[in-house]
Amino acid sequence: MAIREIRKKGDEVLRKKSKPVKEINDKVKELIDDMIETMYHANGVGLAAPQVGVLKRICVIDVGEGPIVLINPEKIEESEEQIQDIEGCLSIPGIYGEVKRPERVVVKALNKEGDPYTVEGTGLLARALCHEMDHLDGILFEDKVIRYVDIDNEQ
């Protein structure tokens, strides 16, 4: 496993649409392991493959319950109820803003072994799923910011 460089705002790879993973081979599994290690090293809760320069539909998330691996994720359900909360991004360090996201989402994906499964998320997990899946379509959280926030001065 290795820590990979996280691409920063301005890197054109962050604005490109990722391609589906056709085969889960050793190279893809190594990428996933590297992404998990990179996410933890950067103290993040999620990381998408484009953030490490790979245009594949892969993201990893850990909101405190262990890593979730999503290969070719697809949102299949979301609540009408939206929650506005503060987000940041490893690709835009030091910048935070309020973004509206669904309170609940259901995502289908493949796991690291290639088995299909679904993840139902509420709260932070729902937010992280939406945020990371946006990365796979070249969308950054700043595209959806309602209001920027200085978290050092928020009470």
C-alpha cells in the first residue's frame, strides 16, 4: 500500500467524468488499498479515484464504522428531505461551505471482491456518499456551496 498524492483544485482531472470499472483485478485492488490509506493519512472521511488522478468510478468512505468500498456506485434512491450542513474536501484544503444534500440515500455498487451490494446512508454517510459520487462526475462541493464558512470562527 502507498499514500498517493491528492489532486488539488485546478487540476483538470477533478473536472472529468470517470469511466466504469470493467474488471476488478489486482491493479484495481491495489488502487483501493492505496485510496483507503491515503484517505486515513489525510484525515478524510471519503476519497474518490479522480482525487488521486485515476478516472475510474471508485470511491472509499469511512464515517467511523470501517471503510466502505464502492465500485461503479449508482444512487438508486434518495429522500426528498434535504439537510444543509458544512462540508470540506481533501482536494480543496482549508475551504468549507454549507451544502444541501439528501438526508437519506441508497446506493448500489460492487465491493472489492466484485459482489453487488447496497448501502443505505443517513446523515454524514449520506452526505459522504453524495460528495464522493459527485467527484466521479467531475463535480466539486464548491459547485453546490450555499454559503462559505470560516470554521475557525464558528461557534
